[in-house]
Amino acid sequence: MTCIPLGNGGVACMRGRQLTQTDLAAVEEFRQILHDQYAKEETVTDQTQPDPTPPVPAPTQPAGVDLAAAGVAGWYLILDQVAKKREELDGIEAQAQEQIKAVLGDNVDGLIDGKPVLRWLHVAASKRFNRKQLAKDHPDIEKQYTTYGEPGRRFELVKPKAVK
């Protein structure tokens, strides 16, 4: 189990492989960037007069939560490292597929010791419905058959800006 100390004295732990020195250096770099960013924001805030009326967040942009203060900044660092590793592995996967596809040629099955270990299947061409064209040509029909689902939320990592 690998544990990363958090700013609030706690730790975030993950099971699996041990973090390498490169991983630990990246975690420390992000920790420093986040610390510098928070320090800069606090300095800017301290130099201005406080507004007596609390800000009211817009309905589409609720107020943010300080992850460091909430004790989950380490989890952000872990997510960031996972995203970077995923990008690296996606590149390796693409390279491996390219090499194997070059050897397979028009064949479908890839074999090791006479047993199939992968397949490169032929698939039908995609067929898509052009809703924009329908809306342009027949807006009444498009409106009649359009249904709306419930709004959702997308979870994504936002890279912190380096402090200059």
C-alpha cells in the first residue's frame, strides 16, 4: 500500500504498485504548485477590502470547495497521476496495436502457440442520423420527436496554473 501525506496531517493511501521516485517527485511538484497557488490567492485576497455581502454563486456555477481544507487534496494528486499514466498507457497500446496490425495484414486471428489470443475483426461502416439537417429541413418533425433527459454532471481534472 502506498500512502501520500496530505496537507492537513492525514494521508491518502492506494493499493497496488509502489510509487517510483518519478511518481513521488511529480506528487511533490503538484503539492508545491497547489501550495503556491493557494498562497498567491490568499495574498491577493488579504490586500483587498473584504466585501460585506457574501457572493451568491450563479445557478450554473456553484461555489467551489477547497479540497486541501477538506482533506482530499491527496486524492486529487492520485487522480492526476492516474490520468497521466492512462495517457502513457494509451500511447503504448496504440503502438502495440499498430505493430500487431502490420503483421496481421488481412488475417483476423492472432495466435500464440497455435491458440488465438486476439482478433482484428472487420466491422460495418458507421451509419449516422443527421439531426441538424432534419432540424433545418423539417423543424416541426424534429421538435415533435425530440426528448430531453435529465441534466447531469461531468467530473474532470483541471490543471493548476503554475505560479510565476
